Amino acid sequence: MSGAPQHSLSSLTHLRHLSTIAAATSTTTAWYAPPKSLRQPQIQGSSDPILTTLSEAIINSPKKPLQTSLKTLLPFLKPQDIINLINTNPHSISPDSIYSFFTWLSSPSHPAPYRHTLFSYCTMVHFLCSHKMLPYVRNLINIVVSRKGKNSAFSVFSAILKTKGSQRSNLYVILNSLIIAYLDLGLFDDAMQCYKLIKKHQLHVPFEACLRILNHFMKLKSPALAWDFYKEILEARFPPDLFCFNILMNKFCKIGEIREAQLVFDEIGKRGLKPSLVSFNTLINGYCRLGSLNEGFRLKRVMEGSGILADVYTYSVLINTLCRESEIDGANELFGEMCGKGLIPNHVTFTTLIKGYCKNGRIGLAMEVYQKMLSDGVQPDLITYNTLVDGLCKTGDVCKARGLVEEMTRKGLKPDKVTYTSLIDGLCKGSDLEAALEIRNVMVREAIQLDDIAYTALISGLCRERLIDDAEIMLREMLNVDLKPDDATFTMVMDGFCKKGDVKKGFKLLKVMQSDGHIPGIIIYNVLMNGLCKLGQMKNADMLLHAMLNLGVAPDDITFNILLDGHCKYGNPDNYEKLRSEKGLILDYGSYSSLIASLSKTSKRYNR
């Protein structure tokens, strides 16, 4: 057979009409035969001339291009014709050939590409699935989902159910691919609607797709949603997985929801699984992060009672919590137990114990642990060295701290901001300002930004050496790099200027503080008040007092005693004894105002 004959528009319309009549006529009625000029060459078994024409074109496509064979038929082809061809395949065309024809129809390779409908796509999906052509199934579903887009889950799901017909396709496979296609496009709400529709129609829940949904929930900040979904699919016979339980526990622990983490842990046994070392360690860590040491140790006993031995991580978590709670002796005892069981502490365990000792001022024991660390062949990292350097600096042993820095440098570890800041702080407290400034210069050369601790230490050291102008330069440098000095830092510099008698610079710094909306505390006002009073500027001192009150800063007894001392020194000599007797007794603004008003009247009478 050489291919389908050419037909006019009227012939094709007549063919379609005859096909409709044939379908509607009873078996006892003879099928109406069209005139010879309109008859199609029939393949054995075919009763629909449209399907016959399509089938012949597909079969003969290697000999004659489809475009040529179907030239007159294509413009008038209806979606139902394609659906009928797929569903009935009256001439047993190979699935590959039908799929190729289906994709060819909608390709842009010919002048008038055919547009498939949702139902023709879904019909082809069932056809491909029934012939185990699963990669093509997924590809076609991806096309449908990408074209239908957001909020299309209901219509696509309904079309899949309606087009199944008698095809032996696997709905489980198709719906699994459908949910995954929505997830891949980021249409999570549609994926969830598909899942709910599957549940509503009491179909088998596709596990691969459900796992993908679960993973999506786990990426969210609310593990409660993931846990609720996981319990739901477990009830739908989703196979329980210890990995999922452990991940969910970990997520609950990270946000401090330890009760929910415990519920997940308890569910492991109910689902026929046994908690692993990871399961126990996750929950132990969760309790310890909240300071529940008793629960942490209880779980360790339960774990060991079930035949699971604690590992380095278990001990490290418990030791870290003991150190954080300043229970250093307990931490040391547990460390000994760990080593006694043949477990080799890692650098995290060693560093945790060293940090605990340093935090509690037991630098000698910290150095002993450090030496054991070296003897066990465990290499300290930058965190270990920084912890020791900071601990030594805080106890005043800066010389040994600098020796450690040289040691770490020889081992190829480069000092960082934490290292240098600890040294600067220690040197400044040890009155070695020159060495501290040298380290500051090293940081500048290495483009390491000083932090507020380093700046504060340097400013403190400069003020201690009465280099107030240099301290102000350092303070303004700090401000220029968007660091905000605290009240204590400002106070040191202001106090330095006031003691020099340069109260104006003190007030300039007050304006700098207030420029970003910061309200200075009472200590700063007392420093400025003291500066004014020592200069005998009592009128300005009283004005400052009123400014404080207007800003809502309440004067304290120190404020009033500073003012009384100023009035004693620079007021009327006859009032000296009266003021001196009141010092330490004036505690509020009302008492102070009454006293000053009384003295003012006395002064006026005396002057008459």
C-alpha cells in the first residue's frame, strides 16, 4: 500500500460524517459505503476511515513523510481522533511509532503544528505507562505541568483519572511523577493538592513523591509541619526510616523544642525500629543545649543499657555542658572516664575542656590538657590556641600567651582577629601600651579590622597613660568604622578631658553620643558635672542638671554631692558649713533645690 489518497475538504468532512453514522448504527444495520471516489484503502480490522488514514500514514512514514501523507487531513484533525487512535490502536502500531507521531504533531517542524489538549496528553501518558515507557511518561507529565502551571493540580489530576479507560497503566507511577513534576517547578501547593486528592480517592500513596514532599517540609523553619506530614504518610503505610526520624529530632532540638524531639524519639520504637547511636546523641545534645544535664546523663545510661556504647561525640557534648555550667570537676571526671574506655578525644573534646578551664580561671589545668593533647598526637587548631591565648592574657601571663602565638605560627596557623584582640587586651591591662599599639599596627598592615574589644582596650590603655588626645583619635577612628563605643568607653575619654580642665571637649563628645539618638547614662553626666564644678562653673552645672531632668536622666546622690561640693568651694563662704553638713544627705532634686534657694536668700540679705 503506497499511502493515503488525497482528499478534498468535502471528502474529509463526508468521511467524518460516515464514521459518526457507523458508530451510531446497530449491528444489524449495514454500514453505508461511500462512493468509490471517497473510499479509503482499508487495513484489515479497521472500521474508522480517519483512524485508517492516520494508521496508514504512520506505518508508511519511513517511505513517505507524514507531512505529505496527511497534508489535507491535518488542518481538520480533532483531539478525539488522536485519543481514539491511542486508545484503540486498531492496526497494532508499535508504541514507539505512535509516540513519535504524537510528538511530531505538536512539533514546530511543519507549517501548522497541532495543539494537543490536556485529555490527549493524559491519554498518551496512560498509553506510555501501560507499555512501560516510563521516561517518556515523566517527560510528557513535565510538559503538561509546565504548560498548565500554578493552580492546575485539580484539573490535571481529574484528567488523568478520566482518561485511564481500559488501559493497563499504573496510576501509582503516573501520580508519583505528577507530584514530582510540580515539586521540580516549585509549585508546592499543587503538589500537596495532588497528594490530598490521592488520599481523597483512596488511591495508593506514592512513596517517592511523599519523600520529596517530606524533604521540602524539612527545609522549612517549622519542623512541626514535617513531623505532622511524616506521621500522616506513616499511617498510609509509608515505610518508616530511621534517618528521617533522626533528621526530625535534630531540627526540633535546634529550635529548642525538646518535648517534640522526645516524641519523635519515642515513635522510633513504636514503628518497629531501634534508636541508633545517632538517635541518642541527637537527643542528648538537644537536652544539653537547654542545660538539662540530668536528662543527658539519663539518656546515656539508657543507651548503654541497650548495648550502644557512648562515643567521642557523646562525651564531648556532656563535657561541654558541664564546662558551660562551671562544673569543671565533673567535666574532668567524665574526660577521665572517656579516656579509660579507650576512646581517643578529638581536638573538639580537648578544646572544649580547655575552654572550660580558661573560663573558670584555671589556666594551669588548661595548659595540662593542652600538653596531653600534644602527647596524644592531636593537633590543636586555631580555636584551641585562641582559647589558651585569651585565658593566659586574662590571668596576666601575656608573655606565655605571646609564646603560644609564636608556636602556632611555626605550625602554619595564622593569628586572626581573635588572637590579636586577646593580646591587645592583655597588654593594655598589663600597662604595655607600646606593645599593644605595635600589634594594632600589625592588624592594620594585614587588613584585619579591629573590633570593639580591641578599640576599647586601646582607648583604656591610652587614658590610663593620660594620652587623652590620642584616646580621642582612637575613639573617633572607632566611630568611623561604624563601631559604637559603649558608655564606659565614652566616659573614660570624657573623664580624661575633664580632669585636664578641657570640659568643652567632653561636651563635644556628649553631642557625638547624642547624634545617633543615644541617651547617655547618669555616670557620663556626673563626669561632666564634676568637670564643671571643679572649674567653678556652677551656673553651667545647674543648667546641665536641668538638661538631665528634661532628658529623663535621674540624678543620683553622687550628682548632688558633686554640686554641693562645687557650691562649697565656689559659693558664699558663710554657706560653707551649711553645705558641708548636708553632703551625703541630699538624695533628690527637691531637697537640693530647697537648700540652694535657702542659701540664695541668705546670700542676698548678707549682701545688703
